[in-house]
Amino acid sequence: MDRPLRFHIVTLGCSKNQVDSEGMAQRLIARGLQPTDEPDEAAVLVVNTCGFLAAARAESRAAIEELAARRRPGQIIIAAGCMVSLDQHRAELPPGLDAYVPTHDWNRIDAVVADLLGLPIPSVLESTRDLPSFPRLPVRRPSAYVKIADGCDHRCSFCAIPLIKGNQRSKRPSEIVREIRELVNAGTKEVILVAQDTIRYGADLGLRNGLPDLLRSIAEHVPDLPWLRLLYLYPSPLLFRLIDTMAELKPCVPYLDIPLQHADPVLLRRMMRPSDPDFYRRLIAYARERLPDVALRTTFIVGFPGETDEQFRRLYDFVAEMEFDHVGVFVYSREQPTPSARMEDPVPPEVAEERRAALMELQQRISWARNKTLVGKILPILVEGTGEVEDERGNRAPLSAGRAARHAPEVDGLVFVPEELPLGEFVTVRITQAEPYDLWAEPLAQAKRRRETGRGRPRPRRQTGLKTSH
């Protein structure tokens, strides 16, 4: 019997790319190909690239070059995703690739592969204005991303996403609910809704209250979903209504990811972003009032063309005032063909790096102080990894890592527990120690035992070999 053809997908970039890779895998499996974790075993190699920044494109090129260096006769290499969606970015890829699949055409991967392998070409659905959906199979982790829209209607002066992906296309609410139902039936404990601009979900479909209504539909039709998280919420007045809806619905974790990018009005206007920091203040105050224990994440750009010392100081003071839980700081990257690439008065790279370091040092102090307020609190965590630690005496002991509701996957901290806990399950713990980004905890049973005996497990010195469910 002939051995089935195998494929291997390398995914780079954001969580939205991860969803597209899952969709490509589903279409290839439906064609009779089987996935493999070993590139050398695959007849088809797909690199789902990121084209957002020069550094990401360099990583994508390196990944393709690495596969090409080990390429065996007859092996097919396909570049997919954002980097192949613009001709000038595609030109940066190494030669010798067999095909390109732009990010908006990921659902044609099976037809492309069939053509290259000489197989019967499947009939491909005509592209529609709606974002394509696909069946969701069990994943090897307790959380899963669901892309509810792609593309963006905003035109931030530093961002190439609208050029790469076009205007927003939303997925039909019924399709989103179906995907979530399939994931929960397969054991998923947390669903994370993602888009370029999540808060505007459904605007292109003519929905007036798209995201709030979608959340209510999910809560109604998938009542056994434990955690529902939202990422990438553009700072819009629509957020006030969304916050009210989140406060009403049990699955919605109290977590808001709102990229603000800066706090100086003049610079925000040059970025073509909402330019009223007082609106940001009102929004944050409302979120903290309506969502007890809310965790706030944001991102900022430093070194944007024309950023002065005074404008950076305004941003610095704003971060100190707002006391966000999680902050990402990025040095501005000049990307063609965005409008900001043509702006004058660039900030020297060393100055931009100094500003990034200063802002991250400030945020580290804030994060640590906020984490310290959690010591003694009892929280549920979702266990994502297990391994071992070594204490001060050199003895090895089990270690588990999980996330509380205040932690999004991959970008925020973890909760470490010196016990072997069940992977992919919720465990209630008591927080025992805070670090700038991570927390340490003990299961409630151990906390009770420690109170009764006055003894507990020694504090681990370092962690080793965590096995995650990803």
C-alpha cells in the first residue's frame, strides 16, 4: 500500500496566522494528506509568513532558507501568508519556491498543492466578501484562537496591514459559534477571539452591535465554555458598550487588550490614531469600575518620526499614571509603503532604544507592584505545562505552569505551582509570591496542609524542562 503524502506547516507571526495555518491543514487533510512534525518526512512544506515588520520578514526568509537547505528531490516548498501578499515583500523571499499563497487566499492551498502534485484539482468555492470558516478539530492545548475578522478599515500611518490584507472582512456569527462549539466539544477550555480590529466586528456585514451581540450568542449557544477572551480592541467609543456586555456574561474573562500606541495628542494625530488621551483615561476608569479585577494590556510605539523628548515624557507620565497590568513597547520600524515611511525628522535608533528601555523599566516596577497585591488571593488557573524544578539543596521536584484569567497566552506572565497538576485542566490555587511578570502559587489543599503543620515545600531555585500542552 502506498504511503500517504505528508505535509509540514511552519507558522510565523501572530495568532491570526496560527488560525490560517489550522485552516490550511484542514484543507490538506481533506485532500488525503497527513500532517507531520518532521519536515524531512513531508512531501509538501508550507511556511506561513509574517510581513508586518522587516524583522518578521527576515525571520520568514530564514525559515524558508533553512528548509530549502535540507530540501530533498521532489519536495515542494510553498510560501504563504502576509509576506507574499505584497510584491515588494515577496521580492525579499529566496528563489526556487514552488508556489505563493497570499494571506487572503489561504483556503486555496489544497488546489495549489493538488496542481503541484498532479492530483485532481478540487473545486474551490468562489471567494466571498465574508471571511472563510473551517471545521475545528481537537487541538493539543487547552486554549484556541478563533479569527472573527481579518483586514482593517483604519489607516494608521505606520501600519501596512490594510495594504497586505485589505479592508475588514468578518466571519458570519453562526460560523463563529459553530467553530467554538466544535472546539469546546473537543475539550478546549479557553477561546480567544482575534481580528485586526476586534471591536469593529460585523460592521462590514451591516451589524450595528456586532461584537456585543456575538458575545451574547456565544454565551447562549455554548454555555459550557469556561473562558472567553478578546484581543486587539481598537480604542473606540464602542468599547463602553462592549464592557457593559462583558460584565453581564459569565464566560468573558475580565481582560482588555487595547493598543493605544502613544499618549501625546500631536504624535497620535501623526500616527492617524485617536488623539485624545483624556478619552483613554475615561475608558480605563470605566473598565475598572464595571469589571472588578480587570487586567489591562496595551502596546506603545517609541521613536516614531518627530517624537520629541517632551512627547516621550508625556507618554512616560501617562504609563506611570494609568498603571497598566501588561505593556508591550516597540521601537518604530520604518516600513514601506506606509505613509510614515515618508515622514521627516527620524529619531536616532539609539535614542529610540533608550526610550524603550526606560518605559519597560517603569512598567516592570508597575507590574511587580500590581502582582504583589495578588499575594494571598485564591484564583483558578488553566494548567498549560509540567516539568521539574531544583531547590536550594539540589533536590528535584515537580513544577506546573498555568495562566490565570489575567494572563493571555504567549504575551503575559505565568503562574508557577511546585506540584504536578493535570495538563489542560483548571486548578484553584493560592498566590504565594509575586515577581515582575510571573506569580508563584500552591494548590488549596497544600495551602491548608501548610497552615495546619506550619511547613510547606521549599521555594524552587530554577525551573527545567517544562512540558506544555501546546
